[in-house]
Amino acid sequence: MSRYRPQTKPGAKYITPEGEQALKDELHQLWKVERPKVTQSVSDAAALGDRSENAEYIYGKKRLREIDRRVRYLSKRLEEITVVNTAPDDTSKIFFGAYVTLEDDTGQELRYRLVGPDEINPQKGYISIDSPMGKALLGKQVDAEFEINLAQGTNSYVVVDIDYENG
């Protein structure tokens, strides 16, 4: 009997050069550094004898499965993504990779960057173009006003600045 996994809507296949490098670095770390260490510790634990009660062996095998699953995902994802490393022709509108400054209805300024789903980082202000905010921002220009319905209620925003350079 297999586990049913409902089909998920595929996310955007775009990524920034920095995001691609981060995925490549993670893949290298897992495959060339972490996996050999875990493989060696599993081998050492297996040499000790009874594997059924050997926690080091059991948890090592579990960690190997986790690493292999992530390596498969990263390898497949790196093959299918498109790296966007140039600004669009019309930089007066918001598209993938844009740094956007917004002002909410309280006058507070917020700064976001539209990135792919692999690069989401709330601390840096990186939001996915697939998110409700990302979808609402696409195609907007400076001084555009829009509302977005969130779980907390409806919020109003005004686009203050659009930039495609580093921050």
C-alpha cells in the first residue's frame, strides 16, 4: 500500500543567480561532505554487530535516506529551473527579481524582493512570486495602489520604488 500524495501545483521555475548558487552549494555540501561522513559512521556502526538494537546504525541509515532524498530533489530542481540574470526590458514595472518598496496604510515602508519558491527568506524580505503578495505585485508600477486579502484582513499598499539592482 502506498501513501497518497495529492498533486501540488508546480511553483515558478525561475531563480536568481544567487539562489542557483545556494542550491548548488547545498547539493555539494550534502553529496561531497555530509554523505561520506554519515556513510562511514553507518559502516562503523554496522561493524559492531547487532543492527536491530544499534541506535547509531538506525539513525545513520535514516539520515542517509534524508540526504539522498534531498540530493535527488536538488539535482532534479537544478535541471528544470531557469536562471534569470538580467533585468526586464521595462524596468518601470514589477517583474521577477525586482526589489520593491511599499508603503502600507499606516505609513510604514516595507521592502521585498520577488524571487522563486526555492529562495524564500522572510528575514531578507525575499518573497515568492507565487505568494499572494507576489502575485498582487506583478506588473505594478510606481504609485500603483492595491489591496491584498490576508488572513488578518485586507491591507492596502502603494508601490513607492522599483529597483532591479542589488538592494
